Amino acid sequence: MPVEHLIILGAILFCVGLIVVVTRKNAIAVLIGIELMLNAANINFVVFSQFDPERLQGQVFSLFIITVAAAEAAVALAIILKVYHYFKTADLDKINELRG
């Protein structure tokens, strides 16, 4: 498969994730968009690491991104659950104030 097709796939995936983050009001959908953008970055790192097959820097960095994305998803979901429990909604426009 040509490298150009994989780079275009990564760019399309990143754009879809960015559109989801910008247009959605639900906090879970925004998290899904962020995950799409991180996966697009992973695709690009692995594709660009094909140019130097002796070094695995792209794959290693991709593993770090996967680890950070998993931790980010766990923490963000915990925060969203607490916010939902307090405000009774996951709509980001309705959660506009922090009450103590």
C-alpha cells in the first residue's frame, strides 16, 4: 500500500475527530473525537517510521500514545460520571458553572 494513501487516511481520521470535537455537545462524543485524533497521529507515526526500518521510534512513540490515551479515557470518563451525577446531564453547554 502506498505511503500517500496511509497519510491521507490519517489526515481524514484526524479531520473527522476534529469535526466531532467541535460540533458535538455530549462529553462522551467529544472524548471519542479526541481518541480518533490520537489514532490518526498513531497511524502517521507508524507510516513515517517505515522510512527508517532499522529504528522503531514511530512504533514506540505510538505505544506511548496508546498508553496515554487509555489513561486519559479512564480519567475523563470518571470525571464525566461525577459531573453527570452532580448536574444530571452530560451536555457540555448545560454544564457552564462550577458549584461548590
